[in-house]
Amino acid sequence: MLAGCRTLEPAPAPTLRVMSFNVLVARDIEGPARWSGRRDALVQVIADADPDLLGTQELLREQADFITARLPQYAWFGHGRRGDGAADDEHMGVFYHRERMRLLDSGHFWLSDTPDVPGSITWGTRYPRMASWGLFERIADGKRLYLLNTHMPYRDEDATARERGATLILRHIAGLPADLPVVLVGDFNDIPGHPPHRALTAVLDDAWEHAPRRSGPEGTGHWFEGRAERRLDWVLSRGLRPRTVRHLDDAVDGVLPSDHYPVLVEFD
């Protein structure tokens, strides 16, 4: 080696940061769920996490507009679950960092026997349930992947609907190109060990179970009560290796941004 020269360490491999966040539908009510009281905290949590891709649940258009106004580096797409295009409807909104990710294609399907019919309900759920998906290309290197985002029904009597919804999502994933990575995020309103999780993790890896480093409480749904006993929000993947996973439970100036802790995963 020449005098004065030093061996350069290889640059760290680029990572992909994916976040799942039930943002809690905007309401003008008293208490910690009030949108105007927690919206700044919510934007701060997203900004600090700095995800490349973010799948949200319970998102209203006014919330999406607030997020993109404060964080203009992000664009988003989504479709109201009722299928009528109303601004006050909940979206499975997908946000992507415009300087890092390019959206190539997107779409939606409903968790029902007629998935191509917007707003369809056939399994006895109280509200329509759906999934939104996007095909993305990473601008830095041209690598592509699919992201799917969903929100399962919440009632105890919806257990069969959650299982059938998981089966429908797996059917959609089976039709995607086998050589492209897939990430599925969402609020599944169920816990590991139950049929939806068993079905999905027979094909996909659960980041919380597979990442070598994880932090935060194991549960994610806390409902502003100071504890999160159940892990309802998952980030699952095919063709990627999770490096770290975090359940982001920090308050911002004493304010919790939602009644769910967001999940942030860093993939190799």
C-alpha cells in the first residue's frame, strides 16, 4: 500500500424504509382523538421516521391534504372504501417520497366476493373493506417492488371475513411477478397466531418476527389508554430482508398522534 493511502470502507447498502400507520379518522371531538389537537404530532412522527413508502389506514382526504401540505416531499394516492369518491370516506392512502420512489402503476380491490366492484360487501362486515396497491421504482437504482395496504374489519364476528380477506390478498399477490419484492402493510385488527396471520405468514415474512433488531412495545393498538396489549398492525414482505423494525410509541410534546402506534421497518 502506498504511504499515506488508506483502505476505504465500502458504502453501506441502501435500505428501504416502509411505514404502516393507522392515522385515526379525523374527528372534531373533545379529548386526545381530536384531529386538530394531534395533527401536528402526526406530521412530526412521519417526518422523523422519513419513510420511502407509507401505508395509512382511516385516512380522510383532509388529513392527506394536511400531510402533503406540511411534507411536500410526499405524494399520495387512494380510493374511498365506499367507492363513491366522497372526501369524507376512509382511504387506504399510500404515500411515497417523490425524490426516492416513482409510482409506475396503482389500483384497488375490495375484500369481498366481487373485489372489482367498488364498495362491495359480501361477508357480513359493517363497512366495505379494501386494499390499495402500487408498483414503485426506486429512483436511485431502478429496482421495483409492490406495496399493498389494507384495513381489516374489527368486530369479533368478522373473524371469518378477516380470514377470507387474507386469502383474497394472497390470491392477488400470487398473480404478481415472482421476481419482484412485495410488501403488505395494514391494520389487520387481529393478532399473530390467528388464521389471517397464519395464512399470510405462510407466504410472507412478518418483520416483527424476522428482523434482527426491533424496538418499542410489542402491541400497537393503545386507544390513548397508555398501553398497547395487542399487535394489530403488521408489515409483511416477500423478497426483502428486514433489518430493523420499530413500533413508534413516542409522544410529541406529550401528544400521541393516533390511537395506534405506527410500524417502521428498514429493509436491506
